[in-house]
Amino acid sequence: MNILIGSALLGCALAKRNLVFMISDGFGMTSETMARSYMQQLDDKQPFASWSSILDSMLVGSIRTQSSSSLVTDSAAGATAFSCAQKTYNGAIGVDPQGRPCGTILEAAKQMGLGTGLVTTARITHATPASFAAHVENRNMEDLIALQLLARNSTTSQQVVDLMFGGGLCHFMPSQQGAQSCRLDNTNVWQMAQQLGYTTLETLEEFEQLSQNASLPILAAFSPSHMAYSIDRDETKQPALHQMARKALDILNYRSPNGFFLMIEGARIDMAGHDNDPAAHVQDIIEYWKTIAQVQEFVRENPDTLLVSTSDHETGGLTLGIDPDYYWLPQTLQPIRHSAEYLCNHFLLSHSVSNKQQFIADTLMPEYLGIYNATEDEIQAEEANSRHKRCKRAVGGVVSRRAHVGWSTGGHSGADVGLYAFGNHANLIKGNMENTHLGSLLLDYLQLSTDSVTNALSSIETKQLKFSSLADEHN
């Protein structure tokens, strides 16, 4: 089936084509059901069962997610399967199972004169965006990834990525800047980007001043590490994913007469799954839906554009309903004001709160989680876990139990994930397929080959000598 689809795409005469590839990191089919049910109980204007998300009408198939090293993939291997159309081992960024660099669809697009962009709510050096424009043996080599994202003379005489929006400023700052940096060396990559001609942005005000005719390349990092969860976002400090996506589309469309490739990642869906935090999970899914709506609008305005959306894997082993009861309560999530991460970092793990048990009973439970009848066991459990890294899971746990939401893991699962398509040639993408097969179809759509890019990458450095193997708790 996939060969026939590829042949059908290749049989079309090449004209300007845009490809928007969206990755809802950690978003499984149960997550879609969960967010849909949440919205159904909020919307009293239409019958409960008739409410659908914008993704529901785009569903065309499903994706198998295993990597070359495990039936349960991580984001690095999952994204590399899409970008290089090759299976690789967990932790690998743009390299094959032997650690050799593989050319990506983004690099091939750039080589053929198309515009290129990466948009994410994670660090821009994180596994998913990195897998489209970097080549390292271990995903935690983010200092080296930051350098590779800017320019590599071995593959092109100019920048590889025209536009980057996300978080992760700390990996671009020299270690001498202390808390502002998370680099292990003193290289000022941010200054290097400016010297290479990048327009660099750090603030919402700078972002809002960007017009569609803004000069490329652009590098924007709106936070030291990952950007805020949607439920926590300060609208005066950080743009939302849908705002970054629309801005990126308008700029790349204006500046790319031959078309463009843009990857957009809803990264924090996954991280909420790792924390077993149902409220943050749902709110980032809703934000992802808003982003899909923005891209759909662009596709209607620019019918030479294909939108494809899928996930690299499912996170959390999510279930709706806890044995032995046949129900779950989405309304439990409605009053929650912040993510478990926010509550732990700002209060429970902070020295600013002296009497933790009283704070949990009188403030945390009623004001932030909407729980006015917390039991003594719940309060004591939260207090016991407020001193260490189990804090986030404990906050998510009390909410999940009351909502009758279950989680089988704080990691990833091996489940298939949904495949969605809209726009130009969307009818040719359908069925259940390997993640690598989807990568091949994306290359076919843009009529690209990665062979010459792969050959040019043979001498690129894929090892960062010093790095922390525990750099990211959401591996």
C-alpha cells in the first residue's frame, strides 16, 4: 500500500508545495478521547455525544511506534523515524542504529531550496526538533545539538533551519553566565547565532513585532528550558503554540517561493503524561487543537499545502475508568488552576512554605485543585511526597484518582497512535503503517531524497565528550 501511495505522489508534476508536519508528543488515542469528553461536559450548547474535536474529522489511520532497540520507543528514535525514514535506537538523534548520521527531510528540503522551520513548546534542542536538524549519538548532547542547529559547512553553506521558535535558551548561553546557562562549556552559541546573521528573540514583545516579511534566519527562545504548560502560561510573557505556528507559517510562506517544510511539536502533552497530570495533559491537547485549527486555516488559504499530524508515541498508559467502576469524571479537571509541575516548584518543593500540611489542606487542595473535602490520607500523602521528586506524580495522582483516570506508567507505552491528514494529497495517506513508512511518504510528497545529504554528513561530529545522561527527567 505504501509503495502505491508513494508512486501516486511521485507521479504528480512538481510545483510549489508546503508540508506542515505536526507531532503531538505523547498523545495517544485515549488522550484524544479524554480531551473530547472534557470539552463535551463543558459545552452545553449541543448534545453531549455530538461534540467532536478538529482532529476527529482528519483521522486517516494509525502509526506503529517501535524503535530498532525496543517495542517502546522514546521521542528521539520516534522523531528520527519520521525525519530520516529509518528505525534507530532509543536516544538516537538523526543517526542510524550504528550511530552513522542519516539525512533528514528538513535538510533535504533546504538543499532543494525550500524554506525550513521548527516550532516547539520544548527546548529547541530537545529530542523531537533536534531529530530533524541534528545528528548526535545521545539525545542529552544538547550542547552539541545547539551548535548543529545553526550551520554546518559539510551540508550547506548557509543555515540549515530558517526559523526556530521554542524554549531552551540555556543551551545557547555560556556556562560563565551561571543560572542562565545549562551548557557544560563556555561557548556563547547565542552570540554565535547573531554573528551568523540570525535575528534572535527572547521576549513576547519581540515576537509580536515580527511581520510576515521578517528577514530569515530567525532563532527565538522564550524560556531557559521548556516553555510553560498551557495551563500555566503567562500570556504577557510567552506566546502560545498556535501563535508561534501561525507566525511561522506566514513568514515561511512569504519568504519561500519554492515552498517550505515546517515541523510543529506540541511537546508538553508528553511531559504531563510523564507526570500523570491529567489537567495539564488535557489543556495542552486543547492548545494543540487550536494550533491544528490555525494550520487548517492556512491550508485553505494556500491549497498547495499538506498538513499531517501524528505522535511519536503514547505516554502514561492512560485509561479512562478505574476498576471496578464503569465511569470517569472529566468535570474534576475543570477547576484546576496549575500543573503539578508548577505547584511543586512554586510551593511544595519551595522553602517559602513553612507548614506544608496546613498549606496543602487549606490552600493547595481547595484553591488550586478544586478539592474541598480532602481526606487526611490525601493530605498526608501529599505532604510526604512534597520533599522529593515524587511530588509531581503525587499531585497528579490525587486528581487522577478523584477523576477515575488511570495511568499504567510514568514513561511511554508501545501503543499505536493516531494519524491525521488534511489538504493537498491528504487522501493518499491512509491506513496503519510503520513510523518509517510515514517518513517515506513525506519525502515522496515533497519529491525529495536524503541520499546526498546523508553522504555529505559522513564527517560530522556526533559525540559530545561531556554531557549529563540524566539531563532530562522526561526521557
